[in-house]
Amino acid sequence: MENFKTSYSKRMARQLLGAVAFPVVLVAGWFFPFVGYFIPACMLLGVGISFFQGRKWCDWYCPRGSFFDSVIGRISPKKEIPAVFRSFSSRLGMLVLLMSLMVLQIIKRWPDPYKIGMFFVVMITLTSTLGVILGLIFHPRIWCYLCPVGSLSNWIGKGKRPLLIDGKLCNECALCHKACPMQLEAFSARKDGIFKNGDCLKCGLCVASCPKKALRFP
């Protein structure tokens, strides 16, 4: 338990740092286009980590995710995330749209590094604005279902470092569901003893919320 508390404290510290850094980097990008290359670097890191840790990047290291949790989460109504945003077709459509746009814009602006960097700044600004609007209407993490990095990490990292559930202790109180930033129902896997949902962010909030101590990460 002590190890989890230490890990949880590190998560909170990283999220606070990310929440502060995100708007700073975003604003700086409009004055210094090379800052835009921070975006593809984060994309590669997020997908790379998913091969071993699933979607851990999205909670522990993603500056935008930290901003949504720490800032938008304070004023969001935190409603149920509509099924349309969770659907495979919506996620695949957003992935194809943004990746196609990125490739076309890079080709169009090639080989000017300033123009390419500025495109990344514009892209992250527009998608973040959409994420903020959706967060203020529905839930702070709603964009994380549409984010291309999140979707790829889900599909690649599904089953990596899954949440373990002690079926003898779990009484399906659903407190883990209430604590989950992605509104996942970990208790639904009580009989199997293992929760392999690819959208699990490995945040540990469900573990902390469980009064029976029935949840843990390996």
C-alpha cells in the first residue's frame, strides 16, 4: 500500500506540472514555431509506451491530459460520456482525419521547418479548444476518446499491465467507476479477475477508491 501511495503522489506532482506546462508551451508555440515539434515527440512517446504500459502516457505524462484533469475537471459537469464518442467508428474517423491532414500539411509546407512547426501548433490549439469545449459540456476527459494517440495506444496496449480484481473482495459497489477519469466499469470484470480495457489510463484512482482493497496493478 505504501508503494501505491508513493506512486500516487508522483502522479499528482506530474499532473500539476503538466497542467502548468501545457498552456505555457501552447502560447510559446505561437511565437516560436519550433516548439511545435514537441507535439509529434509526445505522440511518438505516447504510442511507444503503449507497447509496454498501455495508455499510461495519457494520464501520467500527457500535458494536455493533465490540464484537462487539473483545470477543466474543476468546472466540468462531468456528465456521462456519450457512446458516440467512445465508438470505434468515431475514433477511427478522427484518427484518419487528423493523420491525413498532418501528412498533407507537412508535404505542403516541406521543407520549411518553421511552417511545419507552426502547423503542429495550430493543430494542437484547435484540437485542445475542441477538447475544452467538450469538457465544459460533458466531461474533462472526453477528448481522450477521440485523441489519435489515445486510440492507437488503446488498440496497441490493450491487455498490457491490466488491472487485477479480487472477485472474493469486490462487491460491485461501483466506486471504481465513479473515480475513473474514463468512466470505465472495472467491477464488470469481477468474475474474470482481470480488467483488460485498452482505455484504462493506469491512474490508480480506482485502486485508491476501493474500500475493499480488491483492485491492484501488477
